[in-house]
Amino acid sequence: MFDYFLIPLGLFAFCGGLIDAAVGGGGLVQLPALLHALPQYSLATVFGTNKLAVLAGTTSSAFTYMKRVKILWKLIIPTVFSAFVFAFIGGLSVSFMPKALMSYIVFFLLVLMAVYTFIKKDLGKGDSKKDCGKREIVLGVFFGGLIGFYDGVFGPGSGSFLIFLFVRCFGFNFINASASAKLVNLGTFTGSLAFFIPSGNVLWLVGGVMALCNMAGSVTGAFLALRYGSGFIRVFFLVLLVFLIGRMGFSLFV
């Protein structure tokens, strides 16, 4: 039934995985393709299918990063747990949240992130991690829950928000922030699927094909990020934000 759409969907999934592995935001490439290809299905089914694909890709890139990047587990583990719990709650709320309002909020936050990252030339280039005490862990749990809920309800751009927060609030460089964001996203995607799968909101054939392509793109994106370093990711991050702002702005205001 979906044979006609599998090839272009696979291509979008590869591109989404590549972008997501480096700087996050791959969902804003992949999700519109799914919405266009599957207009006869509910929003929950499209989201659930997308989560299956991005979970596979994020798992691949996370393992690639962990071989080369030192993870601050004391901060990441409670953040991942919080993200998992609130992503599940977000999944439950997906049919009740006003998507239009969410889009405007995300657009505004993307603009702020882009301006701040552009002004702060050294942001994320060096590694200036702060001491990880109770305050940082509480902050991580808060941000994990916030992004987790958003990812369960809407999702696209969650990886980019996480990267920005790890760089700005915890002093990570862009490489470490990207690796840490992948681990937190494992929690958000798994939490979302804990709702979407039992409720029957996953198309396994479409999701499976896209998962394989997303994995290939994710490994490629992680390799490029590790090879060219934080400076490359910072530039890539800014380019992505400008693209997302333009795309969302066009859909919201034109």
C-alpha cells in the first residue's frame, strides 16, 4: 500500500538522521514528509511512526558518540529518566494540545536561540563544564521533563533545544552537547513510544524502512560531527536554525 512512498520517505529519513545526529532538528525534515505521505492517518499515528524511525537513528548516533565522547552520567541519567516520564505524559496529551500555539512558541524560541548563538561567538567551542552538584542535577531534571513533554506532544527541534541548553546552561562544547542530547532523546522517544505502540499508533512497515534509513543518516552525521569538531557543529547549528526559522515562519505567517 505504501510502496510508492517508501523511497522518498527513506531519503527524507536519511537526511533527517544526518541532521539530527549533528545538531538536532531532523524531525522538521522527516515529519512533514510523513504528514504529506500519510494524510489519511491521524496525527498520533504519524507521530508514532516518526518516533520509531528517529529512535533507531538516535540509538545509532548515540553509540557512535559514546565511543569518542566522555559523558557526564551523573547529570545525564536523571535527565534521561525525567525526559522519559514526561514524554509519556506528552504522548497522552497529544490530542489535547493546541498545535498552532505550540508552533508559535517554538518559532519564537528558535529565533532567540539563533540570535544568542550568533552573538556569542565562542559559545560551545570550548569545554567549560561547571561542577555537577545538586543544582545542576535539578536543572537537568527540569529541562529533561520540559523537553520530554514537548517531544511527546509535538517533537521537532527537541534535539536542537537540548544542545543549546547543554551548551548554555552546563558549559558543554557542541560535541559533548550533541552526544548528551542524543542520550536524552533516547528517553523522550522511548517514553513517547510507550504510549504510541500500545495504542496502535505505529505503522511498522513505513516506520521500519524509515528507521533503517535514519540509522544510516545518523551514523554519517555523527561521523562528520566527530571529525570536524565543535566549530563545524556551531556553524551547522546556526544554518539549521535559520532554515527552521524560515520554514516555520513561512508556514505561520504567509
